Amino acid sequence: MSDIAPGGVPTEGVEAAGSTLAGSDYVLRTILGHTPFMLAHCSAEPRYRFVSNSYARLFGLRPEEVAGKHLAEIMGEGFKTVLPTSKGC
């Protein structure tokens, strides 16, 4: 018999799913930390969700200093030349 979480949701497999997500996060961070490519993913606002080390170094920053910032905060007004061609980065 499986455990039931509040709201009647079975908890069977939740730990495995959490472990899989943690593993995926680790893989993504490893790739972003070691790729020579400048990679960035942005929300529709447009704010950076995550960037590679190479991308952050372009601006003299660390990835954690870029994440969550609006494109204008990092790129200045130059972000307007990129934005029309992309719907989020």
C-alpha cells in the first residue's frame, strides 16, 4: 500500500522523480559550466533564467550574477536589437 500525501495524492515514485529532477539539474549545470559556447535561456519578461559560464564571462560576471536579471541590466540598450528576433532567449 502506498502512502498518500495531503489532497489524496499518492507519494509512490515522488522521491524517484525528485531524484531525477536533481540529476537533470546537475547535468544542466555541468554542461553550462563546461561548454565553450555562450548559452542563455530567458523568460518572456525577458529575464535570464540561466546562462553558461562563457556567456556570463562575456559581461565580466558569474552565471549567478546574471540569473534573474532583465536583459537590459546585463546588455544595456543593445538587448533591443536582439529582442525582436526572439521570443524569450
